[in-house]
Amino acid sequence: GQDEFGGDEVQDIVQLIHHARKLPEWDRRNIYMFGWSRGGMMTLLALKYGVDVNAIALGAPLIDLTLNLDHADEKREAWVRRVIPDYDAHGVESLTARSATHWPEYIKVPTLLMHGDADAEVGSQHSEILAQKLEAQGTPHQLILYPGGNHYLNKERQAVLDTVTGWFETHRKA
């Protein structure tokens, strides 16, 4: 009912998949998730809350809300207070709860990370840090950095779609 920027509304995703599994036309063996930017954060949160999928693909994902946290930046602080309702009560803890770099152990499925190295909205360090964490724990993953790519990878759109399709096909169960 209310957007909490990765709060309780993640349960909508969990419930959607739960209900979709009941549809007779649903291929229960092959379930994937693809999230972009904030959608990448939501995809990872869905994994944290138990969604079971074959693989995920993330484009320019928002991985760590604590990166570049500067309480002196009043504009950012006001934004955080507006979009994260429990921030006043829980502070940085409410940010780490939404930040996959603080709980990579929940990411056990093959993960494709795609990011433009010229992304001015969500820096590529988000994907790079998560790739390092996945590598350390042995989670299958691939990181693709697009030279000069912006947040939306507009110029690389077809390559991105082809890569995601190939990634999911690679992790398809017969």
C-alpha cells in the first residue's frame, strides 16, 4: 500500500511469485528476475526474503544505500527521510537492511551485473563491490562494465537484452 523504497512493499514481489506459481501455464522450473537500478535492489531484497529463482540479471543496480553517505548533505538526507519511512527510527540500520553488500549470503543464484562506467546516477562501484562479494563466497556471477555507458545503457540496449536472454537461457532447467 505504501512505497518504502525496499521496505514492506518487497512482500508484493514475494506474493506475486507465490501466486503465479499456482497458474497452470507457469513453468515452475524456470523463474528469473530482471531488475534495473532500484529494481535491482528490489530483486536482491526478494532473494533475501526467500524468493526462489534460477538466476537474476541486474542493470545499474542500487546495491548499497550507505555508499557516499554524508549526513552533511541536507538534500540527500531529506531524500532518505522521505523515501525510507523507518530511517528516523533506525538510521543507518534501515539503509543496510536494504543494501545487499551487507548480506551477500542471501544471494545464492547466478547473478548477471551490467553497468555503464559513466553512470552518473548509480556509480559502477555498486556492481563492482557486489561482484567482489559474490566472488568471495563462490556465487556464480558475471560483471559487464560498458565503457562510456550511462545509467540506462541506452546505446547498449540491444546488447543488454541479448545478454540477459542468453544468461537466462544458460540457467534454464530442462
